[in-house]
Amino acid sequence: MPFNNDPIPVTILSGSLGAGKTTTLNHILSSEQELNAAILVNDMGEVNVDADLVERESDLTQNDDEIIEMSNGCICCRLRGDMLDEVGRLAEERDFEYLLVESSGISEPIPVAQTFARGFEDAEFDPTGVYELDTMVSVVDAHSFWQGFDSGEVLTDDEMEPQGNRVPEEALMDQIEFCDVLLLNKCDLVPDDELEEMEAVLKTLQPRAKIIRTEHGAVDPEEILNTGRFDFEEASQSAGWKRELQHGHHHESAADEHGVTSFVFDADRPFHPERIARLFADLPDGIVRAKGFFWSAGREDIAMGLDKAGQSVRAGPKGTWIATLPKAQQERYFAARPGIKEDWDDQWGDRGSGLVFIGREFDQETLIERLEDCVLSDAEMEEDWNEYPDPFTADEQRELALADD
């Protein structure tokens, strides 16, 4: 199929930690709509767990799409130049029709939009004329939003102060105020009357955006692709945009500015299912977000997933181990991501655990010790794992912990 020289449309997904950006992205990629896209996934951690989620859940390497990982920083500041280098390389190849960008949970959307609309002085590639910003999308976790912000009232309070394990308020506010489409996700966890009040608050904060209620990130692709909603002139008149133009984006790291820290826990042995289930249900209050894949002993057929946002913790079947796929499919994964084969175990393949924990004011060393205690011991490695009870049997991820009403 020949490609023209028209600008490549871009949709950017922003949203707080755990709001459902990756789930929404996977829904779009797995929809019946034909979409030849390149995907750029930004994760603040040193390991890009979201990129792995996109690959495992969308069979990305079996399609024509290309995924670019931007890790250990945010594309709103530290990685802006790196992002332009990558999208510039993609533009030279020009073998895709649409660019989807998932920014990290604490990225601010204004500087990301500026980068595509006006370029970035520290980068060689100028995106203007090559890319065209089509839609800015913000994903809001309805449950955490309501529980964490006292029915939304604090969002209109000039004296707003950071508290506990809440999502960084400045980043969340920017994401709400600067978007063309606002996806109010996880609406199944909030009563309808409270959703109506919540939408009233959001419309006050962002009257221009189209607000769409979603569950599990399920949105009609037409609502966020090729909408033509982004208006440079209108966006440039926003207070946030002007502030960025006048004062710049000075912080070295979004994590530093918002006081968010993270670490990755890796293990090449399985977790004892009962011990890890108890730990997931009793994670420290300071953990804002936890996500990734893990190996539960006795379930060698499928990768389990962890998803914690605020007080809500879900864990259960999530993806497929590459080791369970036919050889031909395995080789496609190896070709796309050579690092997988480098870590391949002769007996267990890619089975293992890779979990990222993001939060404020929590005892990292103690949490790591607790996680290590959940990994099977030498003696347990010799036991019959099929004898272990399985707390992760539900077809969908099981809710292990939920904030009190």
C-alpha cells in the first residue's frame, strides 16, 4: 500500500498511575478497526512493564505495528529529545499510518503536546509538518479519583496539599485540564449517582473535552483516532500552555518534582500462590501503583498480572508465556526482542516475575524482603506445585483489596 506525504496523525494518551492507559491502548490495538500504527510507550521505571503488557496482550509482534520503549524517565522532560529522535527515525522509514503515544503516569501533557506541535530546541528532528497532533486523551481512574479526592471537592480547593498515597495532584490536574477527550475509566467501581457528580466536577475543570465513561479501557477507536479535535490555537490559549511557554519545563525528573519513587522486583523462580496473594492484599499504603507479570507456582500455563492503583489491588490471569507458544511464534518474539532469548531458561523459558512498585514514603527494603519471602525456597522447588491452593482462578483479575466505602 503506497504512503502519501501528508502529516502522520498522533494520538497521545495521558493519565494518572493505574488509570488504564495501557488497557485502553490494548483495546484499540485489538479492535476490528484496521490500524497500521507505530506505538511509543513511556514508563518512568527502569523496566518498561507497560511495553511488555502491550506486546503480550495485543500480539503486537505478529502484526505490522512497531513498538518503541522509552524508559527510566518521562517524555515531558528528561526524554523529550530522545522521543523526537525515535519518532524522527520512524518518519524516515514511513511504513505506518498512525502514531500512538502512551506517556508515563506522572508525565505532564502540555510539554509533550508542545514537542509535537512546535518541536524541541535540544533535538535535531523537527516534527512539524511531518507529524500532526490529532487528539490529546486523558484517562482518569473513576474509583481512585473519587475515593482519593473526597468526592472531587478538593479539586476545586486552592489550598490543595499532597496527602498520603494520592496520585500527584499537579500532574493529574494538568492531565484533566489539558485534553480533547477525557476517558473516565473503571466506572464499574463507582455508583451512577457519584459518577454524575464526578462528571460535573470534571466538566467544570475541563469544559472543552468530551467526557466518555469506560470500563476496562473499552472505548470506540473513532472517539480517539482521527478526530481532528486538537486545536493548536485554542490549546495555546490555555493557562497551562502559556505557563510552559513563559517559564519552561525546568525539573530534571518528573519523579523528583512529585516525590514519587519506584523499584522493580525480578525473580526467576515462582511465587508461592498463597503467600504472594496475602502480600498483594496487604501492600503498604504508600504504594500508589504496582503492576507487571508474575509466576504463580502451579500455573505454568499462563502469566499472572498484578494491577494496583490507589487502594484497589487486582491479580490474576493476564498474559501468555512465550515458552507456551509454538516454535514459529517464539522465533518471531526472539527476532523482535533479542533480550528475551538472552534471559531464556532451558527448563522454564521466560517464566518469572517482573513487578514495578511506585509510591511515596514506603519502606522499600522491607517490601523487598517480604517479596523475597514469597519466592519458593529450594525445598519448595522440589514439591508438587499442583498441590498448592490457587487463589488466582477467576477468569478476570480478582479484586484482592479495595478501599472502604
